[in-house]
Amino acid sequence: MPTYSRLPVTFTQGEGVWLWDDQNNRYLDAISGIAVCNLGHCHPAVTQAICQQASQLVHTSNLYQIQRQEELGDALVEASGMDKVFFCNSGTEANEAAIKLARLYGHKKGIALPTIVVMENSFHGRTMAALTATGNEKIKEGFGPMLEGFLRVPYNDINAAEQAFANNPNIVAVLVEPVQGEGGVLPADPAWCQRLRDLCQTQDALMMIDEVQTGMGRTGKLFAFQHHQFLPDVVTLAKGLGNGMPIGAMMTRGKAAEVFAPGNHGTTFGGNPLACAAGLAVLNTLRQHPEHITNATELGNFMRAEFIRRLANLNGIKVIRGLGLMIGIQLDRPCAELVKRALEKHHLLINVTRGDTVRLLPPLVMTQDDAELIVSGVCDVIREFLNTNA
Ligand SMILES: *Cc1c(COP(=O)(O)O)cnc(C)c1O
């Protein structure tokens, strides 16, 4: 179905930061399948784990104990400080699980119309509850009615959050991205995050962090909430967790870990041995090679500094921002065509989000040379674009 306007290129092979098309042309991937292949394409440890598991056991059911699922659950709990994990197949499903959990949490306290605080400009996925939570009117258009029980406030606005809590005793949770990815690579203000945590604590609401895009080392910590001084109650993961194998997860802690009982939620595929073997390989690789996560901080800072040095004084550049290897370059005009220009002229894969922001999410395993190639290619296409579209 034409749900995507696809670029005219077919990739048939990948290795690390590189992709090859069906004509054997080589491309540098600076988007990682949208923050999925954080360890690069076909990372040997992940490939080996998938092949090994595929030859041993692919699927049984959550009706039975699943060894790989327990191992991945334990590893995630140990790495995050959370208590329990529910596995699913995607980011939107992880957020659906979190939204259902928050509602049940409220009902168990006697709140008949539980309300979840969500942000303007947010993205949480395409299924109905996650779509309702999303703050992008364009992708919701035509799919109403949305669900009840959501209250939207501006991102990074302490006053608005305080007002929302003061006026609404039905708030059971806050759902927030630590860096808004689809929304244009906007990092959360640490003071605002801490205030949200405190407000949740005071009103016995759940602090739910959507780490679908920011998780698995992307921002220079294994999880982006680890940039802050608190633990959330709920964390959702997907994208980078399987390095390309479809897998999502909802991690819970404390009172949030005690909400779901048998029968409350379920999934046929979620947490199957194959997906969990891939997740385990990703997590083990990141723990055995902390340099990949350090790389996210160092090369991210290097690239942002280079972009500022080379682009910031140009007419047409609004802001250069990000965290770790999430980089956003916002222009003062629509610039979606940059994607095609970078692909054709430099064989470079980039992304434009919200229509006016170049978004880069390169693999964490890239080298300084790769980073320099990306910077020079992106600067070149932006400069040319601004000159011909003045
Ligand atoms: C991509 C994304 C989702 C949706 O994940 P899918 O796997 O596409 O369903 C949810 N939240 C955030 C922050 C995302 O970036």
C-alpha cells in the first residue's frame, strides 16, 4: 500500500555504517533505519545470535516459560534499575501497554476517568491510544474520534505542568520523550523533567518515559533517563533493542510493576525466543563495549560543534541541537527534498522530520572518519539548498 512515498533505491546488503543497493553502489547510513540499527547493519554478534536461535527454537507461546525472554528481562532490569519487563513487538505496542497500565493503575485507586498527561509535538506511535497520545495533528487527521483521557501540555514548560496537576485530580500518569525525536530532536530540560517526577510523586501518578528512539545508547547513556537523577515508573523501548529484529518492551518499577496480573494484557509474538536472542546480543554488546556509548557522546558533540562552526552563520539555519547521536538541524523553510539530494549526490542517508529539520541518527559504531564524511555531505547539500532556494 502507498503508506510511504518511497525513495527510488533498493538496498540489498549492509555492513556496519554501509549499505549497498541492487546496482552495487555503496551508501553511508546516517539514519540507522530510524534509530534501529544502532550497532550498524548485520552486527556479527547479533547475526550470530539470530542464526543460532533460529536453528534451535523460534516460537512457543507466552503460555510457557521462555528462557531467552527471562534472560533479556533480567539483563534489562539489571541495566536500568527497573523491576519488571513486558515484551511486545514495536514501539507503539510498548506505549499501548503503558497507557493501559496507567489506566488500570488509576482504576485500582478508584479513579473512574483516569487522565494521562502528554506533550505537544510528541510522537508515540500509530495505533489508536499511542496516536491519541501523539501531538502531531497531521498524522491524526481523518482517524478521529481519538480516545478520551489525555491532557496535552507544552514540552519543557514547568508552569503548564504544575497547572495541569493543580487542576486535575484524575491524573494517573505523565508520558514523555526524553528527547522528542519525530518532533524535531528537542531535548527535555532537566529541571522540567525533575519537576514532572516530583509532581508525579506528590500526586501518586506514574512517570512514564518513551525511550523507543532514545534508548539503547543513542543519547550517550544506555537509557536517556540516566542523564537525570531519578528513576521513572515506566519506560518503553523498541527500535534499537533488536538492532532490526522487531521487539518492544515496557519496563516497570515499584508500584507500576504490581499493576498487571494474568489476563490483563497479552501478545502472541511478544518476547519470543528469536527476538529476545537478538535483544540479548544487543544488550551484551553494549555492555561489553561501552566505547559504543561513549562514541555517541563524543562523536555527537563533535558533529554538533562542526555543524555549528560550518552552518550556524548561514541565513536559513535556525537551530542546531540534540543529545548524543540524535542531531537536529532546523531550517527556516521546508527542506524535505534534502533527503533525495543527499542520497543522489553523496550516497548519504539522512532524514527530515517535521518538514524543516534535518535529523541524523547514525550508528553508534561509526568512526571519526564516518562522522566527518556525514558532516561534509550534510553541510554541502544544505549550503547548496539554501543558495538555490533563497
Ligand atoms: C518510533 C517511535 C515510536 C513508534 O514505534 P514503532 O515501532 O514504529 O511502533 C514510539 N515512540 C517514539 C518516541 C518513537 O520514536
